[in-house]
Amino acid sequence: GGRSQAKMLPNLSLTEEQQEKLRQWNALDWYLYKAFNRTFWEEIDRFGHAQMEQEVALLRMRRDDLARVCLRDGGKPVEAHRIRDKNIRPFQSGLVKILGYELQPGLDNSTRMSCLRMIRPEIQYKDLLDAKQFPRAPAV
């Protein structure tokens, strides 16, 4: 028949010893997370939960508006090989498929640049930051 088989993922369970090593390796990250999370919620308490909910709703509306203007297919993420512009394809490595977005065709240059800032994949974003932080001297 036409039954599809689910892909089998490797067993990712960890031993107690591995879990403890991860806790030790990530202790500083966990400490920083807890500290920032605590101050985040303190700030929200000061700002007001109702006000925060209004701001989040406004942000979501604005994001949806931008997605309608900027992104093809209603802003649904797509597999990298379906993205026509190779410059905005997310890097693929390992078992997990990294999804990306495709820009609407026909955007004017200014709108395209604004939209691109919203969807630029991490490797391309890192390259942009590197170029800004460490500009290369012009070749002589």
C-alpha cells in the first residue's frame, strides 16, 4: 500500500553521568538564565501584566502585517531547497531540516531590504555582523 514510514531518530536519552556533566558545563548559562528571567518578570510586574499583554498583541499584529507585505505564501516557513534566492537559504547540517522564508517578488529595494532584515538566516546574519565589526581594508 501507500503507507509512509516515519523517519527514525537516533536514541537521544542520556545517562545520569552525561546529565550531570551537562549540568556542570551549563552551570553558568543556567545561572545567567535564572538571573535574567527573574529581572525580566520583575520588569513586567513594574510595567503591568495587562499593559504587557497589549504590547505583545500590538507586536504580533505588526509582525503579521509585515509578513503579509514581505513573505510569500502567507509567511509560512519553507524547506531551504524551495527558497529561490540562494543568499537567504538557511544552512543545512545534520538530521534536522532548518526552514526559512521566501520574500515576495516585486518588492521595491527599500522594502526588500527591510524585509530581508526580518528573515536573514543566522549564518548570513553573522557574516553581516562580521563585516560591520571587522571591516576589511580595501585591496591596494
